[in-house]
Amino acid sequence: MTTPAGAPIIVTALLGKQDFAYVDGLRRAHFPRERNQLDAHLTMFHHLMPSLEAELRQRLNDETRGVRAPAARVAGLISLGRGTAFRIESIELELIRHRLANAFAMLLIPQDAAPWRPHITIQNKVQPSEAKALITALAADFQPRPLAIAGLAAWAYLGGPWALISRHMFR
């Protein structure tokens, strides 16, 4: 797919099938149904210019083709005030993001130029008491665990939902 005219590009890390099923199941159970337009995701960039599509595809290919998947883990829980997320740690994924951020440095919006805080949101836009109840419930038996990163993807932001532009899988 080619980016629709004017649609910003979002870049995510793709999760392995089992990990995706787990976090997406939590998202479907705890994210308000009327506001949940997306599957669970790990955003690396929120808003790249559509004119970067060709270069971005090449750079994502370069980062993934024949490359072993980066090690990652679900390291903790994050309170979003009105939601809950898993904090993700991955030095290798951070290095990939750093290289991409350097390549596009002059074109990044402030949110993407700021230090990256990798996370997967499983709940948002709920009452603070509901968010606190979920984080308390999850914390009761939380253990850090590995997280499979299968690839990287570029998406066109369509005012709410996203449309896949390209998928780039690790070896």
C-alpha cells in the first residue's frame, strides 16, 4: 500500500503471535470498546511525514532483513492515570529506534524527538479508579517476562484507525 495523501506514518514493532494474543486480549477486555479502534501495539514513532515513505521502507528493510529479532521483555507496569500499560525493555530495539530517529532527526515532531518510553497500552480513557483497580490486579502476580518482537511495520494514520503500509520481519 502507498500512504494516502497527507496521512502521517506511524512505525511500530510487531509482536510475536503468542505475546500479541496475550496483550491484545487484555486490551480488548479492559480498553473501552467504543474507543478501541486498534489492536495492541508497540509504537516507535507517532508521526512521520508521508513523503518519507520510500526511505522509511528501505531503512526498515535494512534493520530487519536477515537480522535476528531483538531481545525484549515486559519489565513492569505503568500507570497512565486513566489507563494501564506494560513497560517494555529492549536495548536492541532502542538502538534501532535511535538509528531511525537520527536519520529523520530534522523532521521529527516533538513527541518523536523526545526520549522513547516503550510501552504497550492495554487500557486508556477510563476513570482513574478503574485504572488503579486494573494495575493493582495485574501487579498481584506480575513477573517480568520475555517479549517476542517479530518485525517492524509502517502504518498510515487515518484519523483513528490505521492502514498497513509495509511489514518488515526479522529473521
